[in-house]
Amino acid sequence: MHILLLGSGGREHALAWKIAASPLVTKLWCAPGNAGIAREAECVPLDIADHEAVIAFCKANAVEFVVVGPETPLAAGIVDDLGRAGIKAFGPSKMAAQLEGSKGFTKDLCAEFGIPTAAYRRFDNEAGALAYVRAQGAPIVIKADGLAAGKGVVVAKTLREAEDAVAMMFAGHFGAAGAEVVIEEFLAGREVSFFALCDGETALPLASAQDHKRVFDHDQGPNTGGMGAYSPTPFVTSEIHDQIMSRIISPTVAGMKARGAPFRGVLYAGVMLTEQGPKLFEYNVRFGDPECQVLMLRMMSDIVPAFLAACDGELKHFNLRWYQEAAITVVMAAKGYPGDYRKGSRIEGLDDAAKIDGVEIFHAGTLAKDGAILANGGRVLNVCALGKTVTEAQARAYASIDRINWPDGFCRRDIAWQAVEQERG
């Protein structure tokens, strides 16, 4: 098959690595890709926001299947446009992508179909939002309704923080994404990431994972797109797994079908394990980044037939096999991230770092120039490792990081600490 992968981050490098391993693939392109993806696929300088350009490339190169990595083109309806051009694509329609594109849409779906989630209200004006926040008190959660690159959520611990977040969003800090806000009750508990492949009717659960959103050790500092992840998580027991599937994932798939927007693609549920049971706090309509990296390392099955089955409504006849080993990914970011950071710093030692047993390094924001690898983003590298235990995988990942020479980079040193503590007893 001729396959085109869209995206340029660590998630897409992991997907390219996994797709390239499929015997079904005769040619793999990635647009626009990065320096690491170039080892797995031919990178092409397409603007993936230009749907007509993507379609023209597919037709010129006899592309049979497109895999969409990031959320923005999904929300813009690229799968619909490709479908109208007769090109099969993995990912939800524009209507179904509202599960990520609009927080309010998802909250209303939860209310309609009895899916457990935090109590909430939607506001399109600052005065009403401020009045509600003051009536509810803190802690409280303020969310920009639309897509904000994973940064449109403020968990306010004080009333002042909540008021500032409301003011910031309505002042246009997130552009059109913050024109409406969703204000939710704060959910106490343990956060996990839960993924399922969906074909519009059937949902096939993937391995469990847990990510780390805060930028610094001990979960300090501002939220980020994700500073690391591991799989499996000991906190998703078989009982919790069944509860998430029966109370959250399955009703969502049924609800979307009932609304005339069947969900096909990968559904990523951010779930809080509360004292009252699992509750949904957000949906994404694509693989998590960096959770995708650990899932691809642990997936034994060929991913291409799974993607095709999701597109073709055949998941009820499908299953996936997983390696028993644990996987971890540690994000190396440019100093200053998630705020201002410098691009163009040189990264050395990657080949030596990759020699450690069980290690795979995925590139997120890199650029190859004059034979060197340069940082070209906020989150720059994903240093991943497999191990018999999470503890072993963690040790391998950090041993690899210690071989990388990048003075302008940093990482958290405690990724997977909860699972490591659990293993130590």
C-alpha cells in the first residue's frame, strides 16, 4: 500500500515507525515530518492545512490510505474532504471531531447519554462566567471551548486564579478557541489515559497509559502538552477497565451514532479515577502525545490492518496483541518550554544514546541541517524504553538521556514515579 501520514511531532514519529514495520506498506510518506521521521518515511513539504494540496499529492502518487496524526486537520474536516475525493483516511469526520474541537459539545453529549463527568456550565460572556466562578468557589476548572494546542485548561486553586483565567480567555489569549468557556467542578483523584479504536459501532480498547502534564518534577509548574508517559498503568485494573468501557466509551460511541456522527478513528479519554468511580474529564480524537509513543512500543500486532478495520467497520472481527513489557517515554524539551524558548540549538550524542538495550528515540521538534540535528520546537525528543518492569524501563530511558549532549534541553526526572513506587511496594 501507498500510505501518507500527516503530522510532524513525536506522536507521528512513533506512528511512522510502527506503520513502516508493516509488510502491507510499499511506500510511506509523511507531511511535513521531521528529522527523525525521515528515517522511516519520505518527508514531503506539504501544508496539511491545505486540503486540496494534500488531495492533489495523494492523486499524483497513488496514495491509497492517509493516517491523520494531529487534531487540527481533523477538526477542519480533512477526512471528509479526502473521502469525497475517493481517498480512504484514518480519523473522525469533522462532525465527530467536535468531541475534541468543542469542550461544550462533549459535556452536552455526556449529559444527554448519562456519561459520568464533572458538573459544568457553558458561558459566552465574561460577566456570567465570573459570577458563576464566584458562586462556586475554588478549586475549579476553566476551559477554552475550542482547540488550544493542549494549553486551554486552567485548574484554578484559588478564586483569583479562576477570575484571571476567565479574564484571559475572554481577552482573546486563545483566539477563537476562548470565545466560549466551559467551567467545571474540580475532580479529585488519579488521572489516566484510555484509548480505543472505533469504527462507528465497535470500540476496541488499547493498552492503558498514564501521562505527566506538569512541566517540572513532583507535578509542579504549568501544564504542558505532556512531559512523559508510561504503559501499562497499575491503576487501570480489569474492573476499572470494564467500568471505563461500559460507562464512558461504549455510551459515547452509541451516542455519536445516534446523533448521526459515528466516530471512526482513535478515541482518547482523559479519565479521573474518583471515589465515585471513573469520570470523563476530556476527549481527544487522536492518539495522545506522548502516550502514542509507549503504545506503539508495546503493540505486537501490525497497526495498518487495525486502522483499516476502523475505517471499514470491521473491528468486531478484530483483536490486538500486546507485549508484556512496560514502556516509558521521557520528553526532552527546550529550556523555557511551555513559555518562550529558543530554536536552533545543536543536539549531539543521539546515536550513542540509542545503543542502550530497549531504547527507541522518537523526534518531536527537530530539524536536520548540515549533518547536525537541531532543536526546532518546544518538545523536541521522546526518549523511550521497554523493560520487564516500569522501574527497569525508567532506568534505561534516563541512562539514555544521560548520553545526550544538549545543554539547551531539559526533562523531568520522575516520569512514571507512581508506578515505580507501586512496584517497590
